[in-house]
Amino acid sequence: MKKPHKKPNIIIITGSVGAGKTTLAQKYKKQGYTPLDVNQLIKKHKLYDAYDHKNKCFVVDEKKLATWLEQRIHQAKKNKQKLVIDSHLSHYLSPKYVDLCIVVTCDLKTLYKRLKKRGYSKKKIEDNLQCEIMEVCYTEALEKGHKVKKVR
């Protein structure tokens, strides 16, 4: 007899910038998960070292971010709350805190259009397309030891 499938309580969603992580996280919100948009948390809680004006992004303090997320996960588990953590950095969390890691992928034409629409520089678009081609988030999540599910 098959065991009933237990829904994960702590899900991380990772993938290239513009791949569709936030859109997927919002679908989980409809299923009772509390979404955490890491980009917003980084700004709100000052989890960065500096601002990179050339690339127009924050230089994240990975230790501060991990500590903040780990504390939030402990709080969620204590309160029996389900979380979905949305970020291209989320797979850096230790697998001991995570039930499922979803890696969102995207076809290159669609990804290019999304990044261009966001007004990213040619270099930033190229860097993110290269990350998608090389499956950086997927590879890093596997290397970290996460239970990974890949979605397009």
C-alpha cells in the first residue's frame, strides 16, 4: 500500500532572473503558503553589503540572508505555517531547512524578452541568459544536496 503523499511545508523556488519564480510562488500562495520574496526582504532588512551601481543591484550578505531566512523558517515550523521562498539565491539555504527545491526554467527567447522589458543592460541580459543555458541554479541546488524538482 502506497503512503499518502505529504505536502512539503518549506519550499524554495530558484532559477534564473526572469524565469517565473514569483509567478509560481503566487500559485502556492493560493494553496495556503506564505510567500517570501527574498529581493524585498534584502531591501527591507538591509541584508546587503553595498549597492552595485553598474549592475543596478544590491550585493547580498549571504550570511545575513541565510541567518534571517533560517530564523523565519524556525518560526514558521513552530507556528505550523507553510512557506514558499522565492529567489535566485534561495538554493544557497541548507537543505536541512527545506522540504522541496523547485528550479524554474524558461526558454531563452521568452527570458530575453522579459529581461529586455525590465530594462536590463545588454551585459546583464547576457549574464542571465548564460546562467539559464548553463543551468547554474539547478546544478548548484543539486550540489548543495537539495531534493530538486525542475519545472518550465
